[in-house]
Amino acid sequence: MRRLRNILLAAMAALCCFGASAQELNCTFDVDSKKVKNANKDIFNTLKEAVNEYLNTTVWTDAQFAANEKIECKMFLTVAEYDESSGLMKGDLQIQSSRPVYNSSYTTTLINFKDTRVEFTYDNNEQLVYNEQEMQSNLTAILNFYALFVIALDFDSFALNGGDPYYEKLANIVRMAQSSGEMGWKAFEDSKNRSAILSAYTDKQTSAIREVFYNYHRLGLDQMVTSVDKGRATVTQQMETLKSIYDVAPMSVCLSMFKDAKMDELVNIYSKANSTEKEKVYELLYPLYPTETERLNKIKKTENN
């Protein structure tokens, strides 16, 4: 994987650019407007087309991506309210991203998150313009934030702290958006808003989640093709780090985000583990996710084949 080699090099030195940049995302954006009654639905089609073009033609980084190396992601906007006179839309945005596991046909989920505080204005046929230095609109700010967050986590999963340059960009987006007064950006406004996400992945207390991402994916899943037991043991170690994050910040959004992306995968990973390993993982995860009893019990009780 050429991108893997480039990312590993980036972990050892400043990211260098060889030749022209290439677009990074293969992102599908869709809109559900069923909750909106008595409105011209053409606006939602033009929004869908404009956002798909924006996400998939903007060059977000200086990194090199071949066509088959683009990051797979999806964004799904559910519009709950729409005011035709002002163009104001309110709803939630589901963000999902994945990456391939090395030397396998398996893809693993990195993000599966719903932002419930999405609010922006959009005029029919409005052109979406990317500007790294200025906030053009709340819509582009939200799209910029999640596009770069998807990229940051993807890079983190290939190289330790590989996403550093993109967290800096995320911090700049949050700073600009906070001064706008728009919903979803203010510190302490919501434990799961965009400001809280940035804090969870960059603050000293909880930023170990990024180390978890690297070890879990690069040293865990990517190694399972050669040694399932060794890869799974590395994943188990990450559950210990996850527990240490919980001990200092039990309400951190990074914990719920990890659960939503990884819980079903963990059930599969431990399906062939020995009873001691299953019990250890169960004991580590139960305090974090007490409402996930059904899936945690599957980890604990799945029979070895």
C-alpha cells in the first residue's frame, strides 16, 4: 500500500509533497427530507449534489493518494426542520468512515457518529467555497470539520500521531466557528458537539485515544493476517488504555465514539479467544459500557470453535 508507506514516512519526518496533490476522499453524502412537509424538495437535491462535489473535489491535505487509496466515508443528513423563507435547515448528520485491513478483504469502521446539533442556511444552487483561513458558512465549516476529522483518524490508524497536521486544521476551524456564535461549536455547550470531539482527541487527559487507534489498527488488526493471537493480544492491551481514559474522563465523547465504531467488531475479534482473555476484556469494558450488556455478554460467552 503506497499510502501506508507514505504515512509511515510522515510519522518519522515532516510530511513532504512529491508532485501534485490528489483528492483524499471517496465520500457519499445523502439527504433524508421525509420529515419536512409542504416544501419544494428540489432544494435538497441541489444540496446533495453541491455537498458531494465539495467533499470529493476539495483537496484537503498535501498527502499523495492514488485513486484506489482514497478514504471511504459517508455522511447522511436527516433534515428535521426547513424554513423556505430563510433557507434555514436543522437536523442531524451521521458520519461514517472505514479503512481496509492490511492484506485482507476486510474493512474496519473508524467512525460511526451522529451529530445531533446541525443547523445551517443554504440557498438553492449556492456555491460552496473552501477557504482554510475564513469561515464561509456554517455548512462548509461543518463539512470541513468532519472531512478533516475523517482524514485525521485515518492517518492516526496507520502511523502513531500521523493525524497531527489535521488536528491543527480542526482546531482552527473550531476557533473560527466559535466566534460565529453558531450552534454545535461552543466549549461546554454539549458533551458531544464538535468542540468536545476536538478536545477528546487533543487534550492531555484523553488524547491517548489516538494511540489506541494506532495500536488497535496497525499493530492489532493489520497483524492478524500473520498471527491472530498476537494481533488480538494487542487489541486487548488497547482496552486497558481505554479503561484508563474512562478513569479520568468517564463522559468523554471519544469513549462512546469508540463503542459505536467497534463494539460489534470486538465481539468478532474475541469469538476465538480463550476464556481468560474474554473475561479480561469483559471486565475492562463493562464499567465503560454498562448499557451494552447484550454485546458484552457475547464477548464473554461465545464458545471457541
